[in-house]
Amino acid sequence: MILLDKVSKAFKRRQGINQVFKDLSLTFEDGTRTAILGLNYSGKSTLINMMTGVLRPDSGHVYRSGTISYPINALAVVHSSMTVRQNINFLCGIYGFETKSVQDFVESYTGLKRLMDEFVGNLTRAERLQMVYTIGYALPFETFLIDGGYAGGPPQIRDRIARLFNARLETSGLVLATKSGPTAMAFCTRAVVLDQGIPHIYENITEGVRHYSELSRDSKRSVAL
């Protein structure tokens, strides 16, 4: 479970202070699949990063129980100066997972045994994307956090990663920050719509996507005017 209790976060900008959240309280129960929907700069990434611990709130608290992933599509989580195998060992060590089973899964699923002892910095972009996503989903997190894309790479690789992602959702929870209503509908059952720093919680994903679609239309209309 992830619990945000009266969390506030602001950033210093040239124009002054940008208050993203003030006294925000949210709960993400184990096993639930929640979409975080919002326009650009609504705080989706800030929220995900506070949930993972990458960002600390200015006030309030974030409580976590169980195994919570890092943002799965964060390329920076793998180190270019380490081999694929070393990166797996490093991540397993941090989260307390058994190393060999994860190594074997990544090697088997990607079919790229020759790359396991290659430095990540020497991989092509497609190879690196495949490794980053496969390693992320190979780790048996109880809740996966994703900021944006849930799969990447050329179509064939992307399709394989998407199938792996779907398999993980059978036993794990999900918090997915996205700007895509259809993506939210495909993978989530509930929604948190961020509207000017205020979270609107919908236990029905259809209602949440409807609210978000209205925000998007209003935003486009105001730009056109």
C-alpha cells in the first residue's frame, strides 16, 4: 500500500514558486490498478517520484508497505558503466530479490544471452530499451509504478514487453501516470484526475477518463481562443 498524508510540494521557478500540491492525501491499496490522469505540468511525474522516494515532499509523509517499484521506464535506473548482469544484481540487492531467477528470466525472455555480460552503455537503443523494461518487469514487485510509457522499442520488441506487462498485472498492483485515456481504460480500474493540484478520485475508470477528457477539451479550446 502507498499512503500520502497531507503532502505538499513546490518548486522554485524563474517566475516564482510553483506550488504543485498542498496537503494532498491519497491511498493506493495493494492490488489495485490506478491511472493518474492530468494535463501537462499537472504534477503526474512529481506524484510518481514522491511515491517511489525519488522526491521528498516539503511537508507531510509518504508511507509504503510491500515492494514498490521504481518508475519502470526510467532509463537512468540502469548504469551504463555496468553490465546487464551487474545491473540485475544491483537492483536485486536493493529490493531483496533472489538474483539468479531474475537473471535467468531476463536471459530467457529476451533471448539475448550474449548481452548479459555486455556493458549497458555499449548496447543499441533498442537493446537497451528491451533490457530496461524486461529487467523492470522481471523483478517481482507487488506494485508497479510507471510514468508514461509501459513498453518501448521497435514494434516486435514493444509487443513482447507489453505481453510481459499484462502478465505482471495478473498478480501485481499498478499506478500508471498517463495522458492517454485509452491507455488508462486498457489497464486500470480506477483513476485519480489531477486538476489544478486537486485530486479527483474515481473508483470507476470510465468516469475518471470522462473527467480528464473534459479537461483536455477545455484546455484545447482555451488555447484556440
